[in-house]
Amino acid sequence: MGIDVTEAATLAAWFDPKIVVPTIGVVLASVIVPILLHILKEKREREDKILEIRTEVYSEYFRKFEEAAKGVGVDYEQFSKVTLRNAFKELLEAGGSPDVIIKFQDEVWRFPHQIQDSHRKATEEITTLKILGSERLFQLTSEFEQLHQEILEMSSKWLGEMQVALVTPDFETPIANEMKVLGERAKSLKDEIINQMRTELKIGD
């Protein structure tokens, strides 16, 4: 009986708030808090690493993206009304000079070549960007890639239209006008992608 009373008194002493509260505080301070801090630190380091990788990948892609956008946004108005017309005029005045014919052919092929080059640049390393980026960026880059593909396919049809255009000469062909519309969409899409990249890199917050 005496032993039971002693044990009960000992237990009561252990559960005394004056002892329990400081003990819990010690456990929290020495064990749980460091664990939580370690978890938070790892989470923060992981987020920083992802941000660092994204920054590197986005910066590299942005450089290529800028180059691609320049090509897909080729000002057809300038190309058809100035560059191509001047080359055509020179061709007529040259009276069949082989050098001028070659120069004119180069001018005609330069436009679709720029589009092909833009398509290549736009699709380079896009897989990495899609993996690291958000779902929204994935959608935008996929649309941009598809847009390039459409313009690329149109460029070959445009060459066929040019045979008729040279007879008129009217370089404002249906396909050329459609390509201009897609080019404007590409410029708009470019701004959307840039803004999305800025958001994901926490620029301008």
C-alpha cells in the first residue's frame, strides 16, 4: 500500500505542469523544431534549385525564341512590296541576265528559308522547357510550335502561288495574306510566353 502511494505520488509529480511544460518545451526545442527547420530548409533549397534551373533554361530558350520570333514575324508587307518588287523590276530591266535571274531566285527563296530556320530554332530544346515549365507555359509553347509548323507548310504553297503572282505581278496572294495573319498571332503569342516566363521566374512581383 505504501509502495502504491509512493508510485502515485511520483507519477503525479511527473505530470505536474511545472515539470511537463518545460519538458515539452525542451523536446520541441531540441528535437521537433530542428527537424521542421531541416525540412523547410530542404524544401527551400529544392525550390531555389528549380528556380535556378528554370532561369538557366528559360534564358537559353528565350534567346532562341527571340531569333525564331524574328523569322516567323518577317514583315511580308516589306518583303513583297519592296524587296521582292525591286528584285522583279531588276529582273525585267536586265533582259534575262543569268546573274539577275539567280539573284531574283535567291530573293524568292529567302522568305521561306527564314521561316524554315525559325521553325528549327523554335523547336530546339523545347522538350526541356515543357518538362520544367508550368502547364500554362506548356500550352503556350505547344501552340507556338504548332503555329510555326502551319507557317512552314504554307511557305511551300506560297512558292506555288508566286508563279501566278509573277505574271500579274500581284504578291498579295491568299496564302500570303493568311501567313501574315499567322505572323501577327505569333507576335502576340510571343508576348504571352514572355509574360508567363517572367511570372514563373518571379520577375516583376
